[in-house]
Amino acid sequence: MTPGWVSNILSNRAVEIAARVLLTFPFWGSGLAKLLDFSGGVGEMRQFGLEPAELFNVLTIIVQLGGSALIIFNRMTWLGAGALGIFTALTIPLVHAFWRLEGERGVAAFHTAAEHVGMIGALIVVSILSNRRAS
């Protein structure tokens, strides 16, 4: 059984919004960075072989900022979380392909990929909770 004070915290709307902001921070932070330093974002796309790099940067910004906004404002959370989840899953073979790396680089990429899997789980959970609240 959850203690009353914990239940009060978890049912507080401000805490829920803060949690949504924190959950999406890696996405909106990255999206803002790519928007504010567009040429840097394009360079990052080129580094990973994504061409046309400008288009991939624009699409990444849209997915990261748009998906984050949908989750933060609890509007079509399933769509925002789904877009960010697919985006995150795609980064594993494109950016964090630990099976192609050796030594410390491979270990670091494996841990990053594992964190991405955990983030995908968290995006599913926020969608489930949003769906329950709407029902």
C-alpha cells in the first residue's frame, strides 16, 4: 500500500507535468540544440551517414520537439511517445551499433543502447498512464 503522503505527491498535477518534462528532456534538449545550431545538427547527420543531412536534421527536430510537446501537454501522448520510441529504436543500429565496435567503445555503445531500450519502456508507460486517465 502506498503511503498517503506519497500518493499525494504522485497525484499532484505539477508533479505529473514535471515528470513529463524530465522524461522528454533528452529529446527536446537535443531538438533545441539542433534547431539553434542547425549546421551542427547537419554535421551530426552527416557523421552518421544520413543524407540529405539537412532533411534528416529538420525531421529529427520535428520528431524530437513535436513528440516532446505532445507528451508534456498530454495531447495524443500515444503519438508523441510512439514517434519518439521509433526514433529512439532507430538510433540503436544507426548510432549505437555496439556489435560493430570493439573494446571500450563497444561497451559504451552497449550501455547507451540499453538506456535507449529503457527509455522506450518509459515512453510506453507514459502512454499507458495517459490512456488510463482518458478512460
